[in-house]
Amino acid sequence: MLSAVKVMYAGAVLSAIELALALLSTGSLQSAIHKADPSYSASHVHNLAMSYVAATVITQVAAIGLWLAMSWANRLGMSWARVVASCLFALNSWNLLEFVRQPTAIGPLVLNTLVWVTGLGATVLLWQRDSSAFYTATKQFRESGRLMT
């Protein structure tokens, strides 16, 4: 279980890197938008870039929060958390497929793939026999009244 939690922390770090890169690449994003369609006005290019950056910031802040929440809940042995984490991994898989279908630079594609691999690793670790034993033991301990959550 500790390994799964550590992998989830790595996912939060990767999401933070995605957030930082989105904020740092605004200029190159504007250039790419203008290059894709030179007929766009400067303000239209700026608005498109800012919309993309805003959506990325919101998404990555939420992703960081979810990685941390899932690591916390799974570390405490909340069995619902591994189901939620698995569902979030399924959503991330769909997101990666959608991302791959769009033209994109190699950097974001590699980073998104690393996040996906991290989610896969965490999901596999959460469903290992040792993890299942941890959830069962934690539930029994909680039900015995010795652990209040």
C-alpha cells in the first residue's frame, strides 16, 4: 500500500509539472495558434491561448487535489478510495486517448503519457493481494472501535 501511495504522490508532482509548463508556455502557445491560422487577430490568438491555459490550470489543480486526496484516503485504508482511484484512472485513460487524437507537441504528449503510466502503476498496486489484506485489516480494526475515522 505504501508503494501505491508514493506512486500517487509522484502523480501529483507530474500534474504540478504540467501546470507549470502550461503557465510557462503561453508565448509559444500563442505563436503556434497564430501559425496554425494567421488570419486570427492578435486579441483572438491571445484569448484562445488564455482559454487553454485557464482550462489547463483548473484541470491540473483538480488533478493535484485528486492525487493527494486518493493517496490520503487509500493510506487510511478506505476501500472506497481504491474504487474511486480506479475510476479516475479510467477517466485519465479516456483523456489520454482524446489527447493522442489531437495534433500536439511531443513534450505534452510524453508528460500526459507519464501521468497515465503513473496512474496505471498506482491502480495495479491498489489491487494487489497485499493491498486487499490491508483494506480488510483496516476495516476490521475500525469496526472493532479502536480506530475512529
